[in-house]
Amino acid sequence: MTLLGTFFHTLETTLPVFAMVFIGLGLRRLGWIDTAFINTASALVFRATLPTLVFLSIVRADLDTTLNPSLLGFFIVATVASFLLCWLWALRAVPVIDRGVYVQGAFRGNCGIVGLALAASLYGDYGLSAGGLLLGVVIISYNALSVIVLTTYQPGQAASWNRILGDIVRNPLILAVVVAVPFAWSGLELPTWLMTSGDYFASLTLPLALMCIGGTLSLSAMRNDRKLAISASVMKMVTLPVFCTLVAWLAGFEGRELGLMFLFFASPTAAASFVMVKALGGNDRLAANIVALTTLMASVTVTAGVFVLRTAGIA
């Protein structure tokens, strides 16, 4: 395939994902969707349709291929390393009061929606099943590390680890993975009608979730805290994906595994980071700006990254 052909093929796989985000932004500005719709739809996705999608993807998967301990282990190490790198940079360049918000925004990606949507677009069933397994690692590590750094810099706040562990154990995505893996190993098959109904329900997940992300973006809110928001966004969307993907390649990962990790590393900042900052009384305006900027940047940086990996023939 020619260089131009590779470029257009890359656009065909990444732009549909980001198009849904911008459609959500447009629908919100037109007044066709509102906050009540976004909150209800987001809750439906988190509690029901996304766990269903993850469950069905893993049940259908060949676990000998998709369950890769070395990939999971590398992602944990890379996540912790990214977290520490962001923290070290924040010690040098970020005011004390905003360091926790900055670090979380710079390392915590939206892998559950954007990362999984891109993985499905590029790698089909493998992307969904392997990405679903990777989400288990993501949810645990992101939540624990975020609480550590946020409570360090929020006066009067302390981490409630019992609550954190309880939230993780009750997380619908974690439960979907825990139930799906032994079910897949057992070889049991669900009735065809049930699988088909599940597919209908799960198919709501990605377009609905992506539109909700677009609906929450506020372009006007980006006028404040621009310097820190831009710095955190460049760290999240450029520095860390390049660094982590390069190290993964040097460690021997390639093909779909390398591509999947890049998509997760390069996912924009998770909206959950804003929720956690607001709950702890931090600079929620800065958190919202980082989410918005990284989401807008992702359409360019992710497309460019996939194009480079495909041109190089390593993903």
C-alpha cells in the first residue's frame, strides 16, 4: 500500500470514532441533547451496555490469543512510570495547589470509551476482547494512583481506601471481566437468541458514549488555566504515548499488541478525572479544560500515531 493509501486507510478507521464525539458536541449546541440526557445515557453505558459489550467480546474471544500476561504486566509498569514522570515534572513546573489535578489529567486516559472504540475500529473482535481484559488493569491502577496524587495536594482530604476498593470491586466493567473470563474458559455457549439480543444492546455503547463525551465538551471553558491545561494535554497526548509506545516496541511488542497499547496510551483524559477532582474540592476548572483539550487533540494525535505505526509496519 502506498503512503497516501495508508494515510487514507488510517483516516477511515480513526475518524468515525472522533466524528461521533463532534456530533455530540454539535447536538448539544443545537439543544437536541441536554445535561439530563447525557447523565442518563452515560449511566446506562457505564452500568449496562459497556459491561455487556466487554462480556460478549471476551466470551467470543480465543483467550490463548487475547489473554497476554506480558502485555498486561507491561501496561501496569508503563502506567506507573507515566504517573511518576508526570509527578516529577509537576514538582518542577506546576504550582503546589494544582499539582494533583495536573498529574491526574496528564496520565489518566479514557480507555474505557475512546480507547476501546479505537481498538474495535482498528482490530475488530481482537481489539474489543483484548481491550476489555486490559480495562481491568486500567480501572484498578488509574483509580488508585489518582487518589494518591489528589489527596497529597488537597488540604484536609484523606484517601478512603475501603471506599476505593469497594468501588473497584463493584465496578460493572471489572465484574464483566471477572465473569466473562471463566465463562470463556469453560467453553459453555449462550443461546443464540440471547447472544443476538446482547449484541443489539451492546451496539448502543460506543456511539452513545462518544456522543456523550462530545456533549460534555465546553469550548468556552478553555479560556482559563490555559498554560497548565496545554502543558498537561501535550504530556498526555504526545509525550507519554510516544515514550511508552517506543519502549514497548523496544521491549519486543509489535503488531496488534503494540497498536492496542498505543491506543490506550494515546486516549484523551478521562472525564472521570473531573468528577474525582470536583469531589475532593480541587481545581475542577483546570480538570475540565484538560479533558476538553485532550479530547479535541486526540483526533489529530491518534490519527498521526496510527499512521506512523502502520507506515513503519510495526502495528
